[in-house]
Amino acid sequence: MNARTEPEAAQPAAIARPPLVRELLLVAGLFLVYKSGRQLATGHTDEAFRNAHRVWDLERAVHLPGEGSVQSLLLHGDTFAHLANTYYATVHFPATAAFLVWLYLRRPAHYVWARRILAAMTTAALVLHLVVPLAPPRMLAATGLVDTARTYGPSVYGPPQSDHLTNQFAAMPSLHFGWALMVAVGLIVATRSRRRWLWLLHPLLTLLVIVGTANHYWLDAIAATALLGAALTVIHLPHRTVTTAARGQKGLVPADDRALVGAGR
């Protein structure tokens, strides 16, 4: 019996780091679709306000806590409101981009999975923005809420009549919250630290910010959570993670562990 080694049997298909240029184009394309898709929904002012009244009445009917209870915490001083507005304006895209970059470099399989989840959730959200235009609570007089961005700054939106770059009637679902929740879920799944659950503070803080600044209703966050849950159910994480550097490598195992090579010869 020979005691030589043999190449390990063919492994299941592993996820290698995708080509960088292709990924940059895909992510840039997703962002452009996000921006252009939101603009397609403009011009539905009356319907957006009718839907806003329905959402507001539904929240009261099911006894959800009033958004004003969160906003009152921010209105104790200009500093808290300004910080919340800054968080809303500056954290959304950079945090999600940093999340994808880290996964791309350190967890390629998790990156592909997360990118697919974000793309699916964003596409579904854009469809809902087109089908169900919704004025945010800061525009709805019935809420009695303050537009903190306009009052305390900074604001990412101009007057609705002259703001042609964004669709301000795309409140439901909240992609601010949906993306933040996916960032937390992705990092919890991709890491093994005992403190990884602290990443949930990101969507929690985002939720308080989007509600407290009167940019979203509670139901906007609930709808985003439902979309993310559906995407996670359909799109599964690949079992193996390898880097490009490890592509094509095969281990060596003792032949005795696999077969009696040369036995009986």
C-alpha cells in the first residue's frame, strides 16, 4: 500500500471575490436606478397626501405610539435636532457603502449575498414608491410634527415644488431603515464576535432619527422590515467563502483517508 498523497476531491463551487470593475458598475447602476426611479414618482401630490392621511389614521387605529413622542426628545434643544438631521443626511449612503466594501474585501460570499439582498429590496421599494406615493409626516399638518431639517438644519430636501432631484413622496417603505437593518444583519452573520449584536444599534438609531425628524412613519419602517424579511427568505447565503487569492487551490489529504491507492497491485 502506498502512503502517498492525492489531491482532495473536487469541492463544491465556492464564491470568489467578484471582479472589482463589474461590481462598481453594478452598484453605480443600482444607485442610478434608485435616483431615477424616485423621480418617476413625482407629480402625484394629491394621491400622496390622501395616502398619508390613511397611514396616519391606521397607525392611530392600531394604537402605534405617536411619532411626536420621539420628536419631543429632539426638540429639547437645537443640538439634538441638528445631530439627528446630520445623521439622516450623511450616514445612509456612506454606511451602506462601507459595509459593502468591507464585505467585498473580507467576506466575498457574504458580499454577493448582501448585494443581492440590497438590490432586491431596493427594487421592490421603488415599485412601491411608484404604486403608493406617500407624503412624509413632516408635510402632513394633521400630525402636528415639526420639519426639523428645515427648522434646525441641515436639510437634504428643498421645497417640494422646486426639488426636481428627489421624490419626497417616497416615504414607504423607508430605505433609510431597510438598508440600516440589512447592514446590521449582514455584519452579524458575517462576523463571530460576541459583541456583533451591537450592530443592531445602527438600525435602532436610524429608526429614532427617521421618525423623530418627521421624515417617516412607523409603518414605513415596518414595511421595510417586511421587504427585507422576504428578500432574506428567498436569497440564501452561499455555504463557503473564499478569496480570489485562494481560488484554484486544492488541499492535499493522505490517500489512506480516501482510498487504498495501489492496493492489490
